[in-house]
Amino acid sequence: MKNTVILLVEDEKTLANIIYDTFRSKGYDIEVAYEGAEGLKRFYEIHPDILVTDVMMPRIDGFDMVRRIRKNDTHTPVLFLTAKSSPDDVVEGFELGANDYLKKPFAIQELEVRIKALLGKAYITSKSIPEQSDYILGDYNFSPGSQKLTYIPDGSSTDLSHRENEILHFLCRANGEIALTQTLLLEIWGDDDFFNARSLQVFITKMRHHLSKDSRIRIVNVRGTGYRLILP
């Protein structure tokens, strides 16, 4: 079986060397570039199975590098590594075509799990994520048991429909991970056909509206994969 080919673009050489040594020892084929221009060149030379890249780099940063890559390649998974943690930064990365986002510092084991997930070797389902009674989502309290979303500053509440409640509950239980579109459809609708997928998009738009009083909360469409709830 062909080994997974990883292209790592990271200007912190100590971190890059640790990741390189760890993944080589686990049987991965991994190539390293230390800045964006070199990373762009190596991407087209080796055609990796996945691109793992820092954001803040000299000459060409990670965002710009991925922006250029996505003009020609829309399918290779991209995972950003970054110390930048604001919701706007995360959203910008996803809008550029990133598939996942891992904040520094991180455990190497977590990086491997994320890579496997993006390559389809692991994924989040409702059976693998913990239950919880109520959730604090920024300025909101979400109670799936009563199907209510309460805006804490003024106490106003919204009664969610059954589907809205199930979708938001699933996103919350994913705990910041990507909720796969197919899994959402199969578990909530029972069928992942085109019409249900369009219906899911409509419900996601409704949920964004319900949560709009707190601008820090985002439900991000992870291109070709699913949805992710980003909280402050």
C-alpha cells in the first residue's frame, strides 16, 4: 500500500523537525518546506496527499499560498497550523479552502488524528462524541432537552424546531470538530440525497440567524466535507 505523502510547510525549524521525525517513524512520507514560496514549489513537485502549513511565514504566508493552490487544486486537504486564534482568522482560513485548523501549541498525536480524519481514515459521528445537558455558546444558552436557545443578556428565547435542535445539538457535541454532511443527513434525515442536502443548507442558514446576536459565533461550511461550529 502506498504511504501517505504529507507536505509540511513550517518556518519554525525546531517544530518542523519534530513533526518530520515523528511522522517518518510512523511510516509516513513527509516533505518539509520552511517558507511559503518553497512550499508552493514543492506542492506542485510532489503532489502530496495532504498539505499541513503554518499561517505566519515570510515572503508568502500560509493564507496566500493556499489561495494560489486553490486556483488549480480544490481537492487536496489542507490543514492550517497557527497561533492565530480569533474567529475571523479561522473563518478566513476555511473560506480560502482549508479543511481543518489546529491551534499551537498542540500534541503531535492530535495532529495525526486530524490528518487521518481529513484523509477519510477517521471521522466524527454522534456515537463518538459526548453527551451534555445544556451548552453555553458565547452569549447563548442552548438546551437541547427543551429545544430552546436563550440569549443570556436579555433572557429572550427561541423555540427551535425538531430539526434545528438536532442539527445544533450535533454541532455542539462535535466539540469544535468537523461534522460531516453525510453523517448529519443520514442520522437526522435518514437519507443523504441531494434534496436533503439542500434542506440542510437551509437549516444551517436558519441556525446562523438564530445565533446572530453574538457575532463571534460562526457555523462554517468546510468545503466538500461538512460544517463546524466556531465559538468565542
